[in-house]
Amino acid sequence: MEGAGHCASCHSPLNLIGGEKGSELFNGGIVDGWHAPTLKGMATAANPWTQMQLVAYLRGEVASEHGGAAGPMLPVSLSLAQVPISDVQAIADYLLSLQRTVDGPPAPPCQALKPAAPLASEGAAIFAGACASCHGDGAPMRAVDGRPGLAMTSALQADDPRNLIKTVLEGIPLSTGTSSHYMPAFADSLDDQQLVALAQYLRTQSCAGRPWANLDKTVTTIRSEGEPK
Ligand code: HEC
Ligand code: HEC
């Protein structure tokens, strides 16, 4: 596939000399403090991707059931929005053909907490104050483009809280894409302890049985890694 090497440079683990390990191509990697998830097994993931959702995501639009691109993936998707859609469909077909190669069964689907976590918790209060105007049920933003609730996004379903924390700290910059989406950065308005409470609350809403371990340490580490260069 044309440009796959470019995709692989972020979506693969790096070996000691900085090249991508052949057998681990597309197994996921870390870039600028973000987790670039594995691109294998997307068609059969717990929250599976369809070609239509993947094409929308790759072109910088909002994918129903998944959300939109953030962090280092945002510029990639904005440039893919400039190429003919048939090329992006070909990329999507290629990705959807990649089989999961990691040993062991895939993570079981996330189960939301029912009934939802008490609204009186600190995390719930932070969500209500800082996030719900855009991401809450019934928020006007949700009605546009069929945006999913946060529980459906890869950031909340991932077993690593990194992309949720990075998204909240850095926000999503205003871009020039046709479907530009903007989210403010919260690095200055939420302290580490508030971030932990918020992340715990959101994870419980989306994946109640599998809480993120050592969240406070992870939040402190990610914040100290600093802003992207
Ligand atoms: C500069 C690094 C970088 C490059 C290059 C890159 N990606 Fe990404 N990609 C990321 C990061 C980081 C994320 C996670 C972003 C998020 O969760 O908002 C991501 C997310 C994704 C996702 C969503 C996966 C999921 O499970 O949620 C897909 C699909 C994807 N990239 C495909 C591609 C393709 C195809 C290419 C090449 C055309 C590519 N990426 C190139 C960094 C990169
Ligand atoms: C002004 C509106 C706004 C506010 C307030 C806001 N967001 Fe967002 N957020 C967005 C937009 C726009 C996106 C991009 C995806 C989309 O277009 O649906 C997004 C994306 C996300 C994503 C998905 C990123 C990914 O990697 O796929 C997460 C997680 C998220 N927001 C969490 C939060 C949390 C937590 C808060 C509160 C601390 C918050 N947001 C506040 C507008 C907002």
C-alpha cells in the first residue's frame, strides 16, 4: 500500500536503532507521548470498524461509533482529506484486511457500568462542568455529524489511559479541515488529582470491569513529559 511506511513509522514499536521491527509492523507504538494503536484486527475488534467509519476517520471527519482523530493523527487525517476518496478507501480496505497477530484472545468488549456511577462523585462533577457542554448526552455538538458519546471512543476503550489524558491536557487545535473540530486544552485548568478523578469516572462509564491501574502515577508521568515539540 502506498504510504504504508509512513503509517508504520508511528503505528509500530521501535527497535533499539530506531527502525520498525518487521514482524511487529502495525502492532502499535508511542509517538510524542501518544499511543498510536495497533492497526491489526480492526475489523474484528471489540468495537469493530466498518469501511465507512474508517474512511471518515482517516479523512479527518467524525466516525460514528468511534469519534475523531486527535494528537499526531490529526495532521495525518487532514492531509488524507486532500487525496481522492478512492485512495482512502483503498487504505481502509487494506487496514481492515490486516489480521490480529498478537498471541492470546483480544480484550473482551467493554461493559458500561449500569446503573451509571453516582452523579455526586468528583469525576462526575468535573465532567458536568468541563466536558458535558460538548460531550454530554443531548449536547448540541453530539447532534452534529452523529458524534458518539465518549464511552465509544478508542481513548476510553483502550487499556492504556494515555490518549484520554493527552487529549484532555492538550485539547484538539482548531484546524483548517473542512470538518474542523475544536476542543480546549485543560492542562492549566485541571490539576493531576482532578484528572485522575475524571479519568476514573469516564473509564467506569465505558469499561466498568477493567479500571485503569496506577492512574495517579500515569497522570503525573504524562504531564511531566510535557507539551509536544
Ligand atoms: C505521526 C504519527 C502517526 C502517523 C504518521 C500515522 N498515525 Fe494513525 N494514529 C496516531 C496516533 C497518535 C493515534 C491515536 C489518536 C487518537 O486516539 O486520537 C492514531 C490513530 C489511528 C487510527 C485509529 C485507531 C483506533 O483504534 O482508534 C487509525 C485507523 C490510524 N491511526 C491509521 C493511520 C494510517 C492509515 C496512517 C497512514 C496513512 C497513520 N495512521 C499514520 C499516529 C500516527
Ligand atoms: C468545546 C467542546 C469540547 C469540550 C468542552 C470538550 N471536548 Fe472533548 N472533544 C471535542 C471535539 C470537537 C472532539 C473531536 C472529536 C469529535 O469531533 O467528536 C473531542 C474529542 C475528545 C476525545 C476523543 C479523542 C480521541 O482520541 O479520539 C476525548 C477522549 C475527549 N474529547 C474528552 C474530553 C473531556 C474528558 C473533556 C472535559 C475535560 C472534553 N473532552 C471537553 C470537543 C470538546
